[in-house]
Amino acid sequence: MAETLTRAQRLDRLPFTRRHGKLLVGSGVGWALDAMDVGLISFVMAALGAQWGLAPDMLGYIAMIGFVGMAVGASVGGILADKLGRRNVFALTLVIYGLATGASAFVPGPEGVGIMAAVAILSTFRFFVGLGLGGELPVASTLVSEYAPRAIRGRVIVGLEAFWALGWILAALLGYFVIPLHEDGWRWALMVGIVPTLYALVVRFGLPESVRYLESKGRVEEAEAAVRTYEEAAGVAPVPSPDSGHVASTATDSIWSPHYRVRTAALWTVWFCINLSYYGAFIWIPSLLVGRGFPLVRSFGFTLIITLAQLPGYAVAAWLIERWGRRLTLSVFLLGSAVAAVAFGFAPTEALIIVAGCFLSFFNLGAWGALYAVGPELYPTGVRGTGTGSAAAFGRIASIITTSPWFVPVLLAAGGIALPFSVFGVAFLIAAGAALLLPEHKGLALEES
């Protein structure tokens, strides 16, 4: 009897090819553009604080409203990805946040409409930016996970997440070289945000739809064609898949059913704690450095150096995740993040600020890479987008808290910079413990139903 494999098994057996590379880079560019926007707002906040005379609580409101949008986008985007397809939702989210970011560059200043109106208009656009951004990230990781060969799936997803560092570095470069050039330099930097809208066309017509999603919707001819394209790229002869009319079962359990509830609770805890600490630190770092007396350009320079440390963090996480496994890699990087966060809060000199910041960047972004690799592996096809999106949405609640005017500014007033970074360290420790409760999926196939 001739060998038969499901289409998912046929994808899992393939080596990494240029076709996989195209998907990774294509999705990664969208990921980097997202990161560029998130990074830019931290520099824009510092510039607006100086130009518009905004107090930390008002700056916190501008940052916070973007994460409200991200929470909504992540939840809705994951659900839509399971219903409308990964690729379509990916492209739609890029359009939404690209247009909103570009429009933010033309917000009227307080001299024309008053300070409250200017902040309100900017905040409205920031909500839509967050809506698109929040929906894009879990959808992209799900799409790439469903094509990545099983043996290196974790490494591929960490590679996808590494594009975040490229986007953040681009934001830091724009912040360092463009924003200080003119009092409206922050507007020029935000104009770059229109790029995602154009890139959405590449996503829509250049990237494949998930084979597992196509099968779940009964579109088996499209699914077969997609698998054969990847087999041809690898030089592997196709084998028959059982029942050419097969439709993957969509009668999957809820993510809170008895089988999944522990992993869901653990995943949500990690997402909440890592969002609280990451965004609490990196959104505020430029403004905090300015508050400690460093000139705006110098604080941007420090942030650029710290950001560069993200790249080796991703590289090490990508290497370890297929050796140690997802759970241990995630826990260790979260533990390293905890130590680095406390060290940054108590750093007394410029040199130690940079060193501690680099270690925080290294461990924290390595942890993010491992986390994005873990999420899509925990759920079957029918609720994979929902599972990853809902965890991201819950994490964005922490982002809302940590960027609000009532969190970091209050902690700063109560105990200086050491207090908020000590809180971030504790949150990282909680996340490291929760990560140990996640099941290990190194080398295992993704669940189908």
C-alpha cells in the first residue's frame, strides 16, 4: 500500500526552503513595521513632553490608549483569523494601523486647537494604531507556525519575533537622527508609518493562506495546491493524502475546557506579566532618562544602544529553544529579565545604566521570542488563532495598566526609578514560574482538532 500522509504531515517532513524563507521574511517585515510603530511612540512621547509641555500623566494617557486598541485588536483579530483566514486578517490589520499612524503625523498642535483637543485627537489615532497592531501579531505567528517544519518550528518563530528587534532599532534610529532635527521631527518619523498600508498588498497577494485553515473550511483543492508548492520547492515528491475531500474537524474544545484550562491560565499569566514589565520599561525609558537629567538626544542614544542588545537575545533564544525546549528557555530568559530589571532600577552611573539596560533587552526579547513560539503550539487548528489572540489581548490589559498615568508616574513619585523596575522584576519572576506550567511541545506536531 502506498504511503499516505495528511497535508500537515507532508508540510512537517519538509526541510526549510526558500519558500519558507519567503514566508518568514514576508511576515517578518510586517512584524518589524509593527515594532517600529510601538518603538516610535516612546520617542514621540519624549519629544511631545518637551514641545507640548505635557506632564507624565498626559504622556501616559497617550501611550495607554494605544494599548486599549491592542487589547481589542488581539482579541478580535484572533477570532477573525479562525473565521476569515490568517492572511486576510494579517493584511487588514496592516492597513488599519498604517493609515492611523500616518494620520497621526498631521495631528494639529495645541497652539491651534488647545492642548486637550490635540491630545484627544492624537489619542484617537493611537487607538486605531493599536487596533491594527494588536490584531496582527498573534495572526502572523499562527500563520508561520502552521507552515514551519516541525523539527525547527520553535526556531522559525523566534526568527519571526527577531524582526521585532529590527523594527525597534529602526524606530531608535528615527528617534535619534530624525526627531531631534526639527521641532516637528516627530511628525516626519510618524509619516514612515504609512509604509505598512502599502506592504499590506504584498501580504494579501504574496503570502500563502494556512493549509490547516483551508482544510478546516473545506477548501481542500487550495490546500493541496499550497502543499505541493512547498514540496516542489524542497524537491520532495508528493504523496497521497487520505481522502482528497477531507475537511479537518472544527469541533474543538474551548480554550477553557478541562483539557486546556491550565495551559490557558499559565499562558495568560505569562502574557500579562511580560507585557506589564516590557512596556512599562521600554515605553518609558527615553522619558525616564530625560527625567534623570540626560539631554533628549543623549537619552535617545542610550536607548538605541540598549535596543541593539535585542538581536543577540533572539539569536540565543532561537538556538536554545530546539535544544532546551520551549518551557525551560522561556523560564530562564524571564528569570534573567527579572535580575536585569532590578539592576537597571538601581544603576547609579551611565555605564551601569547601559549595561543593565542591554541585559534587560537581551533577556526580555529572547523571552518574547520563546513566548510567541509557545502560543500557537498549545491549541488545535479550530481555535489556534483564538487561543493566541486571547492570551495577547489579556496581556494588553497589563500594557494599559503600565502605560497609564496612574502606574509608572505614581511609582516614580513614591520611590524613584528603582521602585517601578523592582515591580517589573517581580512580574518577570511570576511569569517565569507560570511558564513552567506550560506543556512542552518541542518536536511535536501541531494539534489538528
